[in-house]
Amino acid sequence: MNFNKLTIIASAAALSLGVTACDSPAEEAAEEQAEAMEDTADAMEDAGEITDEQADAMEAQADDIEDAAEGDTDALTEGVEEAVN
């Protein structure tokens, strides 16, 4: 899977979690998803599939997912805008 597909998937996931993350099970799921994204970014970087900057961007998106689950939608919006631009 290339970086652009991951960006789209992460953005969609972040947006959906921003709407539905109202209780602790959803927040826990978001944290698990974010951790999985960070692990994927690290693995892809280690394998030479993406650059350090791309891995950092993926990890920032993972942080945005966690922030959205906690109700911090400003950080979510900022992260999605960065991914699109």
C-alpha cells in the first residue's frame, strides 16, 4: 500500500472517529488504531518503503486520531488539512 492510500485511509478514519468517539470504548479503539498506524509507519520506514518525513506525517495523523477521540477536533482539522495540502 503506498503512502497516498494510507493518507486517505487515515484521514477517513480520523474524520469518522471525530464524529463517533464519545465514549471510552471508542476512545480505546482510536488509541489502538493510532498505535497500529504508528507501528505501520515505523515498519514501512525501516523497510525503506517511505521516507522519514512520510513516516512522521503518518505518525502525526495517528496523533490526530487520538486527539479526535478525546474531543480535540481542532487538531484533527489541522492534521487533515496538512495531509490534503
